[in-house]
Amino acid sequence: KFSVDDKLSSRVAIWVGDITFLEVDAIVNAANNSLLGGGGVDGAIHRAAGSSLKAECATLHGCQTADAKITGGWCITLKYVIHTVGPRGEKPFELEKTYMSCLDLVKEHNLKSVAFPCISTGLYGYPNEPACKVVLKTIRNWLEKDDNADRVELIIFCLFLKSDIELYEQHMRKFFPCSPEKGVLIPVEKK
């Protein structure tokens, strides 16, 4: 059980909609090992960024599972795209490492805001609820270390499926509880 920390709770939010519409320093791409585009979020990001993103990704020579690489945002109105490859199947340690690899790049590049899609829960088959818990615990632990909560202003969980929205709304209150005077965490939603 996590203690109330309003500072940490103010650093996370839920957003429902297309990740490419967010005005943040970086969005995370749930990529495949080639980094050359695919379906789902990966395809949407590549379509929005244009052919220059694929050309830059080709210079990176792929990405190993649980690792992350960074490119420019190109035609998307943001600084960076962080590409990461999540695990296939339910592998908590690898999923944690996947998110940590992205957070390492956030810290390295002094980014103030980042948006994550659900990584590995689609075609890669990670069950949604266990993934949600691993993700929220990883983010909470990262924010508590090394003054990371002072380095980053906002981490957004960009959701699409109704089931993910319900899971994140339920579990955010456990991993990021707010003090009574701050009220209930209100997710940021697409307008």
C-alpha cells in the first residue's frame, strides 16, 4: 500500500484519445524490434510523424526487448518519440525494465512531460490488469527516487480501451492516493 503524497499524485494523469494529439515533450511508441512501424499505436505514430521518422528509425538498427531509443518528433508537434519494445506475454521484470528504459531517456534528455500508451497488452498478449499494476508501481517507485518528482512535471497514461480506462482509474487511487483536502484524482480526458 502506498502512502499519500500529493506531489507524486500531481505528476500523473490519465488521458483518453490519440497519443499523437498530446502536447508533451515526448510520447512513447510501443514499437516492434525493427522500429520501422507496425500496427496499433506504432502505426498511428509513424503515420502522424511522416516518412522522416521511419528514415531516422532505420539508422537506429532496431531495438532489443525492454530497451528504448529516442528520435525526433518530426511532423508531430513534440520534441521526441521514445521507441520501446515490450515483452511478449506476462513478464513483470521485463515490463518494468521497458518502462525504466524510457524513463532513463526522459531523465537523460531533461524532459518535463511524457505520455505512455499501454505497452505489450495488445498483440504481445500481456494481461491488462497485471500490466497496469506493474506500470503504476514502476512509475511510483521511479518518482520516489533521486528527486525524479522534481525533474518531471507530468507523466500521462494514454488509454484507448474502456477496460484499460477502468483499470487505471481504479488502480491509480491505490498507487497514487491523494489527501482528502486535494480531493479525488480527476483524469485528464480528450476534449
